[in-house]
Amino acid sequence: MKNIKIITGHYGSGKTNFSVNLAVKAAAEGKSAAIVDLDIVNPYFRTADFKDLFEEKGIRLIAPDFARSNLDIPSIQFDVVELAMDEDCLIIDVGGDDAGAVALGRYAEALEQFRDNIEMYYVINQRRYLTNTAEEVTKLMYEIEAAARMKHTAIVNNTNLGVETSLEIIEESRSFAEETSRLTGLPVIYTVYPEDIAPLSDKQDVFPAKIYVKPVWG
């Protein structure tokens, strides 16, 4: 069965790192995978920066025309129907907030035919500015949906503080994610942990992730 995952969220929520992990995981499972870098707003932390990794894993990358250069402009063209038909797994990494979601809205009508195979994940990070409360992230989620002309299907709790992330920080964020779930009516499908501190537990939502995205100041 074809699977399309659309990843949205606030700037700096970690959605790009999560998207990269999804693509690598799909390839490791023997699936053909493609990832679309639909972030035409933010020049940092983008999936196009991992071109070499994707080539190594056999993952198809679709990125803006001038991605990874100082000439980057908001220009991207791709055939979403072709990608959805050709690949087992299609991941679309959307730009931050409602401004980034406008680009996704251009493809909403074409994606409608695949609605039964689409999962649209809203990535939340309580440790990011302007998304500290469930009310704040819920408001932003509805703004993203309006711009994208599509509805989310689940929440990904990606609360972290970069290299300072600890089990305590993530576990404390679970109540925040649960309250967001209550307000939106959406399930929390994953709670993301850096793979080196991911707990061995029976919690079904634990998603161990490798840290691919590094701070630009690092």
C-alpha cells in the first residue's frame, strides 16, 4: 500500500530531522522512498542538506531549484501524482507555520485522490518560542491547515532542547502533548527521543531518532 506522510510544524520544531528519520527508516525496511523538501521559506535546517545521505540510502530527493546555495529562492515544481504512484513511501517536509504551508496548498487538490493513504503529522516542541502551551500550538495548527487546505491526522511530540535534551525533558512534555491531543481531537502518534537516550519500554509511541540536523552555529 502506498503511504504519504506530510510533516508540518512551527519553525524549529524539529520536523526536518523527523522527516529525514522517516525516510531513512522506510529505506531500511526495503521500501522505495522519496522525500520532498517543500520548505521554500527557511534557508536553514532543510532536507536538501542531506542529499549525500539520501543518495547513499537510495532515497529520491525533490528540492527547490536552488537549494543548498546562496541563490535559494522560493521555486519548486514536482509531479506529486507521479511520486505518489512510483514510490512506496512519499514524505513531504513542509515549511514552518502557515507561511510555509501555503506551498503545500498548491498540491492539495492533486493529493485529494490519495486521501486514504495520507497521514499529515503536526510536529510540536514545547521548548520552542511561541509554542509553549497546548493553546498556542493548537492555534498554529489550525492556521497551517487553513493555508494548506488539508487536515492533520496525528501529532508528533518532538519536545527537545538540542544537545541538552534529557529523558526528564521529554517525559515532562507528555502532559503538554496529551493536552494538545485533547484540544485538537488528534492522537499523539509518536514521542521522539534521541536514539542514544530512547527508553526500552512498552510505550507504543516511542520513536528513536538519529540527530541529523545540526545547529548552524555548531
